[in-house]
Amino acid sequence: FHIAGHTYSTTMTTLLLIDCQKDFHPGGSLAVPNADSDAERITQFIHQNATSIHRIVATMDSHHPLHIAHPSFWSDGQGNLPAPFTVISMEDVVEGRWIPREDVKPSARESLLIEDDILGGGIPSELYSTDETGNRQLNMKQWCIEYTRRLEAKGKFSLMIWPEHCLVGTEGQTVVRSICDAMMEWSRKTGGSVEWVNKGQNLLTENYSALCAEVPVTKGTSFNYELLESLKTSEKLIMCGQALSHCVQYTVRDIAEHWPKEEMGKLVVLKDCASTIPGFEDASDKFLSDMVSAGVNVETTETLTL
């Protein structure tokens, strides 16, 4: 199977490691309880099955400080930032209880933070204004109203403020040492190279799933069909990482939704290699139940054989 210059075997086993990064482990800014134990099992699984794992794909949460789900993007008008785990609703933004920064800028490599043809769906006329030089400017408050409206309309969740985490270039963004070492050893032993997928760098939308942003705003945040098609070439696709309640759940749900129904048995979730953010246990339970009902194999490292 050939995609974008790569030829993939249709008999391979792929290990998809989702956000196995230090900030999601004890000592990190958004630590998930039991993540260290998960990492030990992932590490052992790679070591024990190195020659049976033909491909490793690792996703990396990759944020900037001024991200829409980080505290420093917002204030209450008195200079106070929202505490981590604050939920900001569309009504909060409309009423001015939480106010976004108006000086958020794209990087030098980005001409726009939002691509209108990607956003689609009836763009409010108030979303842009024109400055004195005639350049179109994004109205940040109006964007945040529109963003929270679209989030809430999907019915999954409202905007939650997280502690700053996985900031690009920081120690917390890096992969946990034991898993990283196991991946490098796998590479040297098998001749394969780990494939890296970054997500979350766009400031104006969230990327729980590794395949698509919650509200796609640019081509780079739209559904990654190229990644999906390459994963579909796997005879077995094994998925785990952090956190079960969030990025693992929504990555797996996106894959399962687009996977051939007659081949759902090729998908495996290692439930002993992913843990839940406290307070979201019901979401994790429902996710695993839904996957079993859909025909996905929910296994542990002890029950799965390669």
C-alpha cells in the first residue's frame, strides 16, 4: 500500500502511542495518576514484542503558552487568570466574565490563524474587523464566542482550561524516558523508525484527537486522512497512552468511526496502558464500553498476544 512516498505492508502490526509525554506523568503539570505504571507496561510490551511490532507511530501534544485552553489566554478583566480546570461557556464569553487576549498573533510562518474555507458553517460577520490600513483583523472575543458555541453544539464538552502543558521545547513535552529508550532500541533492533505526529500548535482550537481538531480552523487542523489511510494498512493496530479519558478516547473514536466495519477486530485498545484524569472516570468507562460494542478489542498487555 503506497501513500505519499511510503509503501506499507498490509500484514504489519502498528503500535500507536498517544501522548506518552512527561507532563502527563507524575511530576508533570497535568499528571495522570497511574501513568508511570502504564509507562512501565508500555516499555515492557515494546521490549517483549519488538520483532512483532512493524511500525510505531507516536503522537505528541504540542502547545504554546497562549493557547485557547491555557490560563494566560484569558482574564476576568481585573487581571486575574482562570484557575486550571475552570470551564468557560459561551455565555461566560458573551457576558464578559472571561475575556480573551486581543493581542494573540500567529507565528511568522502563518498568515492566518483561521482559514474561512476550512471553518465554514456560516461565519459570523462580526468575526473580523478592518484596521486603519485596510487589513482584516480577527476579533478575538467574537472568535471565542463562535468557538465555544461550536464546541457546545457538538455536545461533547465545554471549553476547559488546563494547566499549561506540553509546551513546545520544554522537558514536559518530551516522551517519558523509559518509553523513549524502548522506542530507540526497537528502531536499532528492527531497522524501523518511529513516526511522529504533532498536534495542538494552533492557538485557537483544541486537538484531543490526533486526527482532527475539535473545531478545524486550518488545513493543518482538519481531519488527517493521510494518517488514517496509512493506519488502515495495519493488520493489527494497537493503541494506548494518555489520557484514556481524553486524547486516547478521541483519537480511537475518530479511527473507529472511519474504520471499515468488517475490520473492527483489527483495532486493539490496551486498557492497562492508559489512565484517566480524575473526575472523568465515567467518560472512560463509556468509551471502553462503546468500543467493545463496536467490535474493537479491549485488551491488556497480559491478554494480548502477537
